[in-house]
Amino acid sequence: MSKPQDLRNLGLKATIPRLKILELFERSDIRHLAAEDVHRLLIAEQLDIGLATVYRVLTQFEQAGLLERHHFESGKAVFEKNAGRHHDHLVCVDCGRVEEFYDPEIERRQAKIAKERGFAIQEHALYLYAGCLKPDCPHRAARKAAEKPGDAGNSDGN
């Protein structure tokens, strides 16, 4: 999908920022990226693409159906490549890690509950917020390490 013609087929001009941002989503190991994450990755690749351009391109990609926007626990929008298949999300309240899952039983139960109440589900998003039960969770340790530099001298919450 990162070929110029693919973007043109969606009515989008194949600009360098669009191609680079789409390429990031296609090759990134991290499936859910905020605009700031995308911008940081572009800068790391020595690409001079401004944050405003990143926001604009992400919105255009969402409108074209290439990306999906989610608002997890932080309220900050994150985007993921639209893989064309439904899935739900499990969000760790300790480290912010997001895991995707699909459970046919949950899907059946939701449809049954909606039908019993006189509805037919057209679209839905399920986000489960949970604390990690793993005592040695590597993601929790990584998050704490990332927060330390900015927390110095700020223990009173200001």
C-alpha cells in the first residue's frame, strides 16, 4: 500500500510525507502510534516533516480508511493501520501497552445482547483496561525508566 499509485487510487497525492508516514505504519513493530510518536520516528530517520503535517496526514489517512483512530486511557489519539479485520483491545493501566485480541464468543454475546434489546450492531469498539498481573513485566519497567528523567524534583504532583 505504500506505492504512490495506491495513494492516488484513494484520491491522495503521493507526497513524500504521506509515503514516509504510511511506510512507518507498515514496517513498525508498534501497532498503535500517536502523532508525536510518528513525528519522533521521522526525526530519527533525519526526515524534516513537521508535527502539523503529521497530524494532517494521519487525519487524511483515517478519512481514506487507511488508518483507524483510537482514544485509549490517556485520551490521546493513537492510530493503527486498518488491517480490514475486527479486533478488540486490552490496555494495561500500569504501562500503557496495548494488546489486540479477537474472541468469537464475546462477539456473539454482544450481538445477542443488542438483539435482545432491539438493536443490531453496526460497529463497535471494545477496550478493556486492566492491571498487569506479571510481577516481572518488562513493559512496566520500561515505562518507569522512561518516566524517571521528567519526574525529578516533581514528587508533589506539580
